[in-house]
Amino acid sequence: MSPSLPRLLFLVFLAGVARVVVAAQPASSSSSLPPSTPLVESEAFAVKSDPNLISLEREGRGSRDGRPVWRARVAQEAKDPWLAQLKARVDRPVKKGEVALLHVRARAVETSHESDQAQFRLVVADEAKPFPRIASGHYFVDREWREFALPFAFARDFEAGTVTVMVDLGFGRQAVELAGLELLAFGSEVPVASLPRTRPSYRGHAENAPWRREALERIEKIRKGELALELVDARGRAARGAEVRAVLRSHAFQFGVAVNVDTFTLTPEPDRAKYREHIAELFNAGTLENGLKWGNWLGEKKPGDYRARTFETLDWLGERGFAMRGHVMVWPGKRFLPEKINSLLGTPEQDRIPGLVLEHIQDIGLATKDHVMEWDVLNEPVNNHDLMDAFGREIMVDWFKEAAKVRPDVPLFLNDWGNHDQRQSPQHVADFTEVARYLIDAGAPLGGIGLQCHIGGVLSAPEDILATLDRHQRELGLPVRVTEFDVAIDDAEIQADYTRDFFIAMFSHPSVIGVQQWGFWAGRHWEPKAALYTKDWKERPNGAAYRKLVKETWHTDASGRTDRAGRWSARGFYGRYVVTVRHGGREHGFELEHRSGGAPLRLVLPDES
């Protein structure tokens, strides 16, 4: 078991100057703290926001060390995180140079966030001014008790009552339990760097982690094969001694991205050109972020020429060989249904809804048949089931069967969040699996499952993700696609390492056919700190990690000469290749597909006469 925060504090107090950086880790029983002065204790916190928005309750059982456990419940979406806030005041003066540590144990009880994690922000601020921050930290927490530590030093003197400590909780509907929330002062002798600071990390991060070595070995076996060519001239004679070079142009594995229609078509130059340029360079597959969602398709939120611009975007991507997904035919929660459907729910006319849903599936399926090679038929049914509540869960089967009538040639997917890590989100994985199994048993033509992997500060261990993929393969036996991926944390180094390891894990599993990032540019990203590029197009460390893997490490550029029988081969990643052949003083170019299990490819050189 990991040492408790007080134990760590005791160790660093003895060490004096040794710097200890800890990741958010499970909480353990407490022991005595080293000498310190409490500036704020847990009992001092009170709700400082609309009581209809947040409630604070003391749990009667308390924590294992006898201190109170507070349950903070946010009942609805807040416009800003600080609108759902717990707050306490430092009643004594503090001196410049005083070192302090704000720490708390926390766990998520409920959350509506797609990462299946709750969020909170610790803030120490100057009450006498327009809330300039003295120190702050933004944290994610799962269902397990974890320690969080934020050390800092006061940069100047503060009068009594001017320093406040706040816990911002307005990050969506959630319930968080907090214990041992304290601000402690250590005087000016203990260096800030010697105190523990919570930093995100994950099991399996170590450079020599066995899971990574095993995954890289699997990649060599399942994502590469012998590219064998047989070269002959126009008369069928072996082209001996021909110089051959084969360069991978696009992976068979789909490295995708969500493309925003407005950004693609309306953003002023030069950002629009850079947006398109980076898409073409970094990805080979994608979806439209919002363009094919039902309300937008009807023009409810995007009137005017939005549909025309949607097809402009699809055409451009199709011309460049992108494999495009459709997202989404039916998102069955009231929040995501078009107004014409919501206006009928609960009225005498609601029986019209099932037919209208089928009409929409027909409409959008046929309209996009030349652009879309895969559809999310059903999105997030575990948490969004208003249509199923109204008409029975068998209606989900009807949607898949109707989609198969319209598009019998494409895989039809069930897509959801919280289904990538059975250790972190066991109930959500179980619920998702039950829905998928129900669809299969009821005869729905389910062709694949989508995993939304919006990763927060509690980073799923790659081994746990791989174990969950094994479970999906064992219980469902369907192709898997990561449909929405990003890592929204503040630590750029860990973010880059996790991006690397996530792609290694996914690329190494035989059931996974692609990973799609939910945006890549901070100028158009739902979580800007997760983007691969800053708003002014500087590559961030996670962008460099992604590019290095896909464009360098997992790249094939092989060359050599044909033998006496005109044969040449090299081991390479599966995908589309450009092959250049020099023979008899002339150069010839070919494009070909290198597939798993494919037979040797015969290339006929044009007549050189």
C-alpha cells in the first residue's frame, strides 16, 4: 500500500531538502503530521454559492482517522466552476515566505462526465483584491479515495481575513466526498520543493514496463507483414536487378480525427489553411465533430448553408482518401434529440416518434452513402435512454435493422463512454456490455463497438485497458474503435507519455481497428489543454509523441534490388504504398495495398521500347 500523505510529509520533514513528487494515489490511514500550524481546517468550509446548485452534507460515519467526511453534491450544470464552491477564510495574518500545504483526500461518488471521473479545483486567493490566485490545482478523481497535495509559498504579507481557500466543484453534475481538507503552514524553513505535490501518473509508466515491451512485440507481429513483389516486363520476363523502393503512404490502421465543419469552412486564413494542412498530414480517417448530429442535420442549431458546408468538408476529406465515419444516427437522450422529437415526447402524439426516427435514419444514411464507410447508429445508451424509456428497449434493435437496410455495406456501431477500463469503471463496462449483448441476441446487425476515451487526471493503466479489450473480445467478439480520444491534464510531460502509451496499447491489440482523436488544435477543441497544437500552431509534447509514433516509428521506407527471378520483399506495416522501380534506365511508379495475408503482388513494367 502507498504511504499516506502525513507519512510522506514526515519523511520530507526529516530529509529537509529532498524533493518528493507524488502522483494522486489511494489514501491510507493517517499518522501524526510534522510540526505545522493549521491555517484552515475542514470544519471551516461552507457553501458559498446557490444552495439549489450545490449542497454540502457531513457524512455521519466520518473517515478512518475520525475526521469528518463532507459530501458535496452539484445538482446541475454550472456556467463557471466557481459557481458551485466551498469556501473558508484564513483568520490570522501570514508572512511573506511562509510555506504552506493545501491537501485533501477525495473520491467521486457520482459524475456525469464522459471520463467517469469527477473534478475539483483547489484555489488559494487574495480576498482583498479581485481574487488573484496565490496557488491553484485542478484535479480529477475516480471512485477510490485519493490524496491530493498543493504546496506553495506566500509571495507577500497578508492581513488576517484576506486569504481564502476555495474548492470549485462546478464541473457538471457530480458528487464528491472530501476528507481531511486542510491548509497547513510550515514556517519559512521548509523548502516548497521538499513538500509532496500531486502530479498525475499511471501504473505502467516506467521505462522498462513489461506491458509495453509485450505490446511492441505484438505490433511487430500483427501490424506488419512481408511485402512481396514480383516484377516482370511487358513480355512477362523477370525484371532482374531492378531498384525498388516502397514507402508507406497511409496505414491500414485508421488514425483518425474529429473535424469541425465551421472551423474547416469559415475560420479566417491562415488558420483555415493550417487546419486543413495538419489534418491531411497527420491523419487518414475521421468524422465530423457535430455535422451529422440530428439537430444540426435539420438546421436547428446551424441554419443557412451548414449542410452544404458539411458536404464540402466530406468531399475534401474523401478526395484525400480519408475513411469517414458517421456520428451519430440516434443519440436517445432528451438533451441531444431535435426539438421536433422533444416536442412530441409525453404528448398524445408521441407515438409518431418511432417512425420519425426511422425516417431520419433513412434520410441521413442515403444522403451520405458516398461519403461514410461506418456509422454510429446508437450513441451513449447507458446514460441516455429517454426514447427507450418511452417505447421499450426493443426500439434500439429497430434502429440497427433500419440502418442496415439503408447501408448494408458498412459496419454499424454502438458507441459509449466509460467502457475502456473495467477496473476504473466496472459498472459502466458491465452496463455497456449488457446493452451490446442484448442487441446481438435480439438480432440487431451490430458490427462494432466504439470506446469514447476522454482521459482525465486519473489515467487508466494501459494494462487495465488491454484487459478490458480482452474482455470485449471474449464476450462480444466485435471490432473495436476508439471513437473519441484525448488526454485533458495540465502536466505536458505526463500527457505526452500517456498519449504514446495509449496508442501503443491500442495499436497492439488485434481487435482495435482505429483510434480517433476528438480534435487536435487548441483553436477548436472541447478541451483545449488536450490539443496536439496550441492556438498559434506550436506543436505540444503530446503532438510530438503522436507524430513520432505514426510518422516515424511506425513507418516503412524500404529499398533493394530484385533477384534473378524478379522478386523483392521487405517487412512493412500494412497499408497503402507508393512503389518506385528503376529498371533499364527508366523509372516507374505504382500504388498498391499491402494487406495481411495477401499474396505476392505482380507488377508489370511498361514496355520500354
